[in-house]
Amino acid sequence: MRKKICFQCYVAENDHKEIVGIASYFFVYYTWVGKSLYLDDLYVKESCRGQKIGSKLLRQIFEVAKTENCKRVRWQVSNWNKPALDFYKNVGAAIEEEYCICDFDAKGIQEFKI
């Protein structure tokens, strides 16, 4: 039986082996693009920000995307999260400001009707 992996992650630890950052991701396939990497979460503990931990985690994500021959790396960022937006702009991310994301929560999924 083949083992199914839903997501993977990298963690950053401090000198005391405490986790201070995480980057979780999974692979997706887009019809017109092909295999892509979706960065689900990039988080660095607030007290540890400014130490290049986020940059190192993001660099690792892009290494995975290169190794896996991904055609796109994608993630979402909330429009209120100015520090994250600035960080992503500084590393060269194209941020679609007018893109509308449609979501259904668990209740909406159960009640969905057309």
C-alpha cells in the first residue's frame, strides 16, 4: 500500500531546541500551470522576527519547488498583515490585490445546494 502524504513542513529551532518558526506546504496541480507548491503557513515567533528565520524557511520552500520541478509557488496573505506583505514584496512576490478568494466553512459545505 502506498503511503499518502498530505502536507510537509520545515521547522526552525533556537539553541534550546524550541520551535520558533514553521513553513508548511503541500503540492497542488493547476490545469493550465501544472504541478505547484502551495505554502500553507509561514510563521516565525514574534520574539524571533528580524533574525532571517523567515527568509531561511522561504528559501527552503523554493529549493523544494525547484527539486520537484514545480511551475508555481503560491500562498495567501491577509491584507491587514503589512509586515508580511512588505516581506513578500521585498523578496519579489507578485501579489494580486484584486483576487477574490471564495471559501466555504464546514457548515457551508454540508449545506451547499445548487
